Amino acid sequence: MGANDTMAVVAPTETGSAPGGAGRPYFTLRYKHGVDAQGRVQFPSRWKARGMGTTLVGMLREMNVAVPSRANPTVVDRRALRYVEVMTSELFEVHYAGVMEACSNEAARQAARRRFSWRMVELDFDGAGRFALPEELRGPAELKGTAWLVGCVHTFQVWSPEQLECADADDAALLAKENVNW
């Protein structure tokens, strides 16, 4: 683990043949890193051997969560949280194909392409192992100063600390309703 990696233990990271095929990188654990003025974020050293040999695509995503109202904690409001999801180019192609299939005509496919293209970027790595997120992704995701990189098995997500705290609380409530206790 690199000197700047702050890790919250979730599970070991490894590559393997299950689920999803041999050699597909697994992204697990959580890492806290700084975001510099150019939008560069350190890629976790534990992931480097697994993710640096493949093309990674970052996409702006949104998640709606339930949060207690500040005025009345017994009332629940809905809030949109934005984050950046990063996946291999192979997984991105599958996701993109699904979006195109969901469109019923060419006009809808063109609209989806326009909306899709400004929300995604192919990640480039510098010699220090950092990747840069453009302002078009960083701004809506509120990524400044600090970011959490959250492993999600075959993808990882980049969150602001405040947004991740809300998402974690919503995840816990959702999983409790499903009787899934982590």
C-alpha cells in the first residue's frame, strides 16, 4: 500500500476467474486521497497492478437517497447524490450498448449519445500513477480537496466525503430492509 493510501478494510483485492471472467480487475476496499487543483487523484497502489494495464472510463452517475429533513427529522426528503463511476472499457461497452438498446428510435439514441458523451471520459494516468477528472465530472460530484475511491468489485466509484456519508446511510437502511447485515 502506498504512503498516501488510507484504507477502510472491506475485503482483499485479487484477480481471478469468478465472477465475470479471468483477469478482470477486482476493485475492493476504500481509499481516501487528495484531489489537486488540476483534478488529479492518486490511483491506489493496491489497484495499480490490476487496473493500469486496461483502459478505464469514468462516468458521472447519480443516486437518489432518503435523508432526514433538517427542519423536521421525522420527515424524509429525497436528495440526488453525484459521483464518478469508473469501469474498464469492456464493461463500459456493455453498459453503453444497453443504453442504446433501451432507446426506441434514432432520435432517442442521438439524444442519449449527447447526454452520455459529456458525462464520461477515458482516464489517462501520469507518471506518478494519478488520473485526472475534468471539471465537468468533478464539479457536479463535488470533488474538491478529498475523494474516497470505493471499490465495487469490477468497478470503483469516486465520491466526495459528504456525498459518500449520505450514500452509506442510505445503503445501510436499504440493506436492513432486505435483511442483509454487513
